[in-house]
Amino acid sequence: VLANPLRPAILAAARSSRVKRAVTGAPVTRKLVDRFVAGESRESVLAAVREILDSGRSVSIDFLGEDTRDAEGAQATVDEYLALVADLGALPEAADGTSGVRRLEVSMKLSALGQALAGDGRRIATDNARTICAAAEAAGVWVTVDAEDHTTTDSTLAIVHELRDDYPWLGAVVQSYLRRTEDDCRALAGPGSRVRLCKGAYREPESVAFQDRAAVDASYLRCLGILMEGAGYPMVASHDPAVIDAVAPLVGRTGRAADAYEHQMLFGIRDVEQRRLANEDKQVRVYVPYGSQWYAYFMRRLAERPSNLRFFLRSVVTR
Ligand code: FAD
């Protein structure tokens, strides 16, 4: 059974420019967007980051944007990440270059760095990602490459693999709704390998992805077991209580140290639970998006939870 019968329609709307105009033009949208997005400017995200760090949590900051159609757009994204990484490097939490967990991370989408550009998109995205990794390394900041739709998975994992020769701390992301992901987890569970495991947020065909919520959840737990039993650094990206409850027994059974894995959740979602875990001395990282290109990200959050959508529609209708 699908968790949200409207999910496919909302995810289709996430790619429609007509719906985009209607949604971004609606005055009430702003308030709901603010729940999930830490503002449009770097200043606003840095203020949110300060508060999260002070509460004992770590961050991964995402400059919103995806599906860049020209090289200039990709370059503008690189420039923003370089400015962001420089600002993060000036914070007292920036790592000093020694090993250990870095509390500051940026997340980036290769499609925002030019991956889909005709001709040599893959090369452009790889070079752009490398530029950001070099700056992050110097600043004491980690980087993780987000997972996008399944047509990009092979290319994205290959680029991460290539860049890990120089930046072994570069994080990969896998999505438990994809049928291939158990195999990917086995391949990615080597020493030092940072892997974010999430359920997956895109609309995918049955040929490549489980459609049924229970199957996605079961796949998540299988993948989590593989990563926890492996030699890497699992990043458990989920708000699901069943997933969070499964972590402690796995950590106990595999003898994993407290600094050898982390929980991750999205900005604005289950904040109380994030703080509870952090207060129990668990490592918690908050994924914090900012920027003006929030539309697709926002629609994916609406699609995940019927009550978000109801809240949104009610505010539009009752104005
Ligand atoms: P669900 O079963 O969807 O939700 C469990 C519970 O969490 C819900 O009952 C509810 O209480 C709460 N919850 C979940 N979503 C919402 C919401 N939108 N609003 C309010 N409450 C909610 N997906 C990708 O495809 N690629 C990525 O690179 C990626 N990176 C991510 C990074 C992080 C740190 C996180 C946390 C998620 C990421 N995702 C990514 C999204 C992920 O794939 C899921 O779509 C999303 O996390 C919802 O799945 P869930 O595991 O929280 O479980």
C-alpha cells in the first residue's frame, strides 16, 4: 500500500513549471516553505546552523538547485558552494585536519553541477565537484553527494568512486526503494566509506524500485544491517521510529563505537526527536537546505506526508 496515494501526482507536479508558478506565487506557501528551508541567503542559513551546532547537533548544508541546464548555472552553483565552504571554515567547529568526525558538511547534487549537460556533462560535474571537495578539504568540511533519480545512480556513484581517490571522506547516498541498493551497500561498505542510507524521495518505476511502503522499509533495514556490519561509516538518514529503534541493537551487536555512525534528519522535521538523540550523546546531523530554488525540494517534502499536503491545501483554500 502506498503511504500517500497522492505521492505520484505531487512528485509529477514537482517537475511541472505550470504548477511551480501557481505554488510559488501563492502567498501562503512562504510560511510552509520556511518550515523546511532555512531561508534564501547564506546569512540566514548560517544563523540556523549556529543554533543547530549550539544544540550539540552537526550539519550538512545544501544549496538548493537541481537539473542545471547550462554551464553558467553550474558555475554559479560552484561559486556559491565555495563561498559557503569558506564561511564554514571560519567557524570554530571546522575540523583541524586531523581524523575524526567533522561537524560541518555540505551536500551537493551533481545535476546542479552540470551532470545532465549535453556532451561532456559528466566531466563538467566531476570537475565542479572536485573543486568543491578541494576547498572543503582545506576548510575542514566534509562533502556528501546526494542521490537523485535512478537514471543518475550509476553515473553519480561512479563519480563519487573516482573522487574518493583524492577525497576518501566523500560521502555517497543510497536509496532503499531501489532494488539495486542492497548490492550497492555491499560494494560501499568498505573501510572509511561514508554512506548515507535514505528511503528515496523521487517517483520511480516499478522495474527499478519497490512501490510498496513495507517493501521499502524492509529493504531499508536489510541495507542498514549490511552497512552496520561493514567497515564504513553509516549515516542513518530517516525520521522513521522503526528505523531509529533498529539502530541501537545493531550498534550493540556489531560493537560499533558511538563515533562510527550517525543519525541524520531534515531541517524542520522531528526536531524534538533530533534533540532527544543528541542529548543521549548520539551523533545527529541535520540536513539544512537554503536558497531560492526551493520548489522541487518543498514538493518532495509535501509528497512524503499527507498531513503536510492537507495543511498546505487548507491554507490555500481558506485564505
Ligand atoms: P517515512 O516513513 O517517510 O517517515 C517516517 C516518519 O517521519 C513520518 O511518520 C513522520 O513522522 C516523519 N516525516 C517524514 N517525512 C516527513 C515530512 N516531509 N514532513 C513531516 N514529517 C515527516 N532522498 C533522496 O532521494 N536523496 C537524498 O540524497 C536524500 N537525502 C536525505 C538526507 C537526509 C538527512 C534525510 C533525512 C533524508 C534524505 N532524503 C533523500 C529523503 C528520504 O529519501 C525520504 O524521502 C525522507 O527522509 C522520508 O523518509 P523517512 O525515512 O523519514 O521515513
